[in-house]
Amino acid sequence: MSYRRPLVRFIIFALFGLVLEVFMSSTVNFIFHDNVNLRGHTSLWMIFDYGLIGIITPWLRNPMKARGIPFPVRAFVYMLGIFVVEYISGILFHKILGLRIWDYSEFRYNLHGQITLEFIPVWYTLSLTIEKLYEWVDKASWAILTKTPEGYIPD
């Protein structure tokens, strides 16, 4: 089960991320562009970014919690992790695969069009939910794989 539990977390985080992005993009289009159709959008390539959150979170969370680092600081570290994943995957998508999934070039404080500091409030807010979401998903992955919630040991 050593690789299956992280794989289930990857899949759940990937699907959750896709749904969240569609929800957020439709909400933004409604608020700022009066789009009452509530159509959102994403790219299936984003499965990799969202899924990685389910893999990377325990590597960051467990040592920080063990050291007693306060939750707001941990959320800041998660936010930095989101920026790193977004930047690296953006470069890979754009430079290696020739895909233009997002482009922040028109934002004032962008780095190579891949990330923008103007998203700090968005990514920090998301980071405030990552730990609890991770704990829920980890318990769910255990229950899915073992067919019982008993015997759960946090990963």
C-alpha cells in the first residue's frame, strides 16, 4: 500500500483542484464580466499541479507541525510551494511542451509570465485550507484502500 495511498491522494487532489478551478473561473467571470452563464474553464494538464499538492503537503506539513510552527506560517510555506509548483510546471508546459495554459505576462508583478505576486491573497487563502483538506483526503484514501476507517494512521 506504500505507493497506492499517495496515488489515491494525488487523484483526489487532482479532481478537487479541477472542480475548484472551474468554480472559481466561473465565479470570476460572473463578478467581473457579468457572465451569467457561469461557465468556468481549466485544462486537464492541471491534474499534475493539483495532484502534486496531495503528494508534497505531508513533506512540508509533518516536519513543520513536529517543530510547532504556527499554522499561519505553515500556510505561508504552502503558498510558496504553490508558487514554486506553478512556476516550474508553467515553464515545463510552455517551454518544453509548447502549451500556453496560463500567461500572467500582463500582470504587473509577474515572473516570466508564469507566476504573479498579485495572486498572493488567492494562494494564501487556498493554503489555509490545504492542511485540513489533506487530512480529510488522507483519511479517505486509507478508507478507500483498506475498505474500513479503522486502523487509520496519519501519513
